[in-house]
Amino acid sequence: MDSKQPVSILVVIHTNDLQILLLERVKPSQFWQSVTGSREGEEDLAETASREILEETGIRVSSTALLDHRLSNRFPIPPAWRNRYDGGVTHNTEHVFSACLESAVAPRLDPVEHQAWEWLPWQDAVRRVWSWTNRDAIRLVARLAARQG
């Protein structure tokens, strides 16, 4: 297996009424999150986001339909996951995107990666997700939606 790049995306998938799609990872269990994934090769980050949405949910969203929030978060990679990266890599930079769907649709999960999914109101989704970056991204999407009101 090739080493992962320490450059990733996080995509908050939501509806106009701010229902948020969350996925539960197989390992660790009870780990709820939005779509995430690492860049492959030299792909554009929006292309990474579009590819990861399709791989993780079966939902097709073009890279041009994504909102790039031009926000990135740098954080330590948990030690249990560092073996996926080249030696000495300890931090990842995650880039935040969102995608608005017309309605909540049932995703098609890859059973190797995710075991469950839920559409939740944004306030409940903030409480359910594991990472602070995911909580902040959901809050950002909700603030932007409120401004557009």
C-alpha cells in the first residue's frame, strides 16, 4: 500500500434545511464524521473532495458544485494511524469543503470503511462528530446558511 499524503479534505454534506450527513467508521467504532480523505497524487483538492464523496457515499458531486471554504486545519495524526504515512510524518493539513444536496438521500457505504450513516439537524451533528475540525466545519456551514437566510 502506498503511503498516504498528510493532506486531506473534510466535506460537510448538507441539505438546504441543514440536515447533515454523518458516517460511522468501522474502526474505531462510535467514530462519527463527515466525508474525509487524503489527496492522491497531484489532484486538485476539489477533485479529492469529489472523489471521496463518491467513494464513501456513492453520491456524485462535481468538483465545481463544492464550496471551498478556503480554510485548513493542521493537527497531529493519532499515533495509531501514523503507520499509514511515510516515516516522520506526524501532522496532517485538512482542507474544508461543503456540498449542498437538494434532499437527504441514502448513501451507499463501503462496508470496509463505514458501518452506519445518519442525517441529523446540524446542532445534533455537532454533538455527534468526534473531531473538533468537523464540529467547527458544521458550525461554519450553519453560520453561512443563516446569513444567506
